[in-house]
Amino acid sequence: MSILFISDVDSFDNWDAVFRSKDPRAQLVECEDVDDPASIEYALAWNPPDGLLARLPRLKAIFSLGAGVDHILRDHTLPKGVPIVRAVDTNLAMRMAEYVVLHCLILSRQQRRLDAQQVKRLWVSELPVFSSDVRVGIMGLGHLGRYVAERLRDIGFQVAGWSTGHKEIPEVASFAGEGELASFLQRTDILVSLLPHTPKTHGFIGTSILRQLSRDGVLGGPAFISVGRGTVHVEDDIVEALDDGFLSAAVLDVFEREPLPEGSPLWRHPRVTVTPHCAAVTDPRSIVSSVLANIARLERGDSLENVVNVERGY
Ligand code: NDP
Ligand code: OXD
């Protein structure tokens, strides 16, 4: 079966090698090597150029190279009726949990202050903040949000999540919808955004959300960690909230524009940590098996797993 590989960031050779090792019948091809568009049955894509997928007349399914699918859905010419499948993978969830746990601990253990002290050779030991006194709030309690919530809970943080519908996760408080948003924000010291980018979440985390976060927590002001999509937060509002002392810190892995433009004030802000969209990178070794299993399902006439709801946008 022919699978078209489309990505401006992933290595074709890496993915091709993994596909070959798992199923010699799976033939990965790059756009420039496609002689006959009708030969392509599947596409594996990150940020495909507009119109490209519509030119494949026998396409059976589109697999996203990531958990997010906004990079595919923004093409308004997508072929009708062709299912879009997103990456759902424990490995990806583990990487995301590492990132969020790391930064929640850096914030709660005040590691940046300790680093600054070391530079000045200062020996100042203060009473540590206990993770059990820090309230983390995760926006988006989906596949990644749930896994992250459980790991933070295991370390002792007080964890809550906010999503469209309520979730049952032991010792994680669940808030849902507009009606419970204010209560969720008011009990949150570290806000983590793991929302997908959809028409509803576009520009959602700005001044009015940030200003509802708790001011009476142990961190001396709320902090914000953005790992979902940069188009969900508003960078000017984050900078303003930091500059007027409302936010104590921001950790940003995703941005309104990527790569983050050189002129962005975020690069040099003393209370901002910038990372280059690397919180959880899709590993071909674990994704390829699920793509092949899904293709086998389709070929048998069974339904695909992890199909995106195009109306909802995630
Ligand atoms: P899921 O689709 O499993 O989860 C999305 C969650 O967001 C769900 O809990 C959903 O609620 C909630 N949600 C969506 N829209 C709204 C809304 N309008 N209001 C309230 N809640 C909402 O996605 P994943 O957990 O797999 O991934 C989340 C995102 O993480 C991806 O879309 C991607 O953008 C990003 N990502 C970033 C990476 C990085 O390296 N920085 C790596 C991988 C992913 P409900 O469950 O009730 O429907
Ligand atoms: C994803 C990402 O969506 O890496 O998987 O951002």
C-alpha cells in the first residue's frame, strides 16, 4: 500500500525505515516521487500544503503526524468523507507529562531563584514550597491532559482539569464548560493549557482568563504553562500580565507564530521560559504500529480508531 509522507519538520528517512521494519508492504513516498496521484491510498501528514490532499482521488484515510489536527483542518479543500486520524500514543503522553511535571517543579521549587543565587554565589535557604500546597489546573483533559494530571497528582500537587464534559479521574477535580470555568480558574496557581486549537479555543486564553487565576497561592502569583497550541493563548496579554505583576511566570512551548519571531519580547523576558515546540515529539517507533493497525482495520472493513470529529475540530 502507498502512503504519502508530507512534513516540513519530520525526517522522511526515519519514518521510512520504521515503516519498512514493521511491514515491508507499506511503501512510504514523498510528494516529489508521486507519478500517479491515484496510486496513493493513505497520507501521513504534518502541515500539508492547501489543496494537496484534495488531489489524491483514491485517498482512504489521512493520518496526522501529531496529536493535534489543526494543521490539517485549516485546509478548506480537504477531500469530503476521508477520515482524519490523530496520533494517540502513550509515549507522547509520557513526554508531555515529563515536560509539565518538570516545569511545575521548577516553579514550585523556585529553581530559577536558586540558579540566580548560584551565579552570585549566594547561600540563602528558604522554607520550600510543598507540592501539596500548589494547585495545578489543566485546561483540556483529553488523552494528554489526563495522563499529565495523573502524574502531577502522584507527585502530590492538587490537580484539577477543565474540559467540555466532566471526567472521572481519581483525586483530580473535574470542572466542565463555561459554567464551571470561573471556579476552576479561581482555585488555580499554575494554569496548564493542553487545549487543541479549534474555532472555539482560538485566542481563548487572554487577559480575562489570566486575571481570574488565584492571587492567594503559595507561588506569589499565578503561573501559566502553554503546551497545547500557541493560537489558543494571546501573547500580548501574557506579556502585559507578567509586566504588571499579575502573572509570576510563563512557560511557553507553543506560539502564535512558529518559529517564534526574533523580535518577540518573549525571548528576553526575565520571567518567561521559551522552548521550541518540543514538549512531546511524535516518535515513529510507537506511532507507525498504530497507523499500520488502523490501516489493517480499515482493510478488514472495521472502523478506524482515533478518528477526528471534524465539526468539533479535535
Ligand atoms: P484530546 O482531543 O484527547 O483532548 C482535548 C481536550 O480538550 C478534551 O478534554 C476536550 O474536552 C478539551 N476541549 C476541547 N475544546 C474545548 C473547549 N472549547 N472547552 C473546554 N474543553 C475543550 O487531545 P490531546 O490531549 O491528545 O492533545 C491536546 C493538544 O495538545 C493537541 O491538540 C495539540 O495541539 C497539543 N500537543 C502539543 C504538543 C507539544 O509538543 N507542545 C505535542 C502533542 C500535542 P472533552 O474531552 O470534554 O471533549
Ligand atoms: C502534536 C504536536 O500535535 O507535536 O502532536 O504539537
